[in-house]
Amino acid sequence: MPRSHVELPRHVQSPYEIFVNGVPQVEGTDYDVVGSTLLFEREFAHEGKLAWWRWALLFLGIAGTYRKHDSIDVVYTVNGRRAVSSLQPVTPRMLSSE
């Protein structure tokens, strides 16, 4: 079964909220917490870097990019203010290609 994990930044303390593609996630149902790591029972899509020619097409307005890319965000409180951090998932496939 594909799995992904996400490391929380050191300054993020509980309570916090997790969102995947803007959808709230529920601990124990959508993900589990082990220390400062969030474990998901799914693999996240990552668009990766764009080639120079794709950037040129985007800049000229000739083409767009429609590849799948999952967004993982954590909402937390620091010094009494709410903050958001975007997190980078790590999947087994990404680990094996490094």
C-alpha cells in the first residue's frame, strides 16, 4: 500500500489543522502522528521541476501546466497569531529516486 509522510516544522506545536488540497484532514482517519511526522496511507503527486521550454510556453501564454500536484498545509498558532506552512510530502518512490 502506498504511503507518504510529512515532517512538521520544529516550531509547529499542537493543536494544529492539516489540509490536503484545501480539504480538512482528520487525525486517526486521514493521517496518523508519530512524533513530529504525519503518516498518510496514500501517495501524493508532486509536479516536480518544469523544463526551460515549458516555462517559456507558460510565459508566452501558449500553454499551461495541468499536471497533478497535491498541496499539504498545516495551520497553527504562534505567538497568538494563526499561521500557515506548506509541507513537502515524501513518498517511497521519491526516496528511491534520490
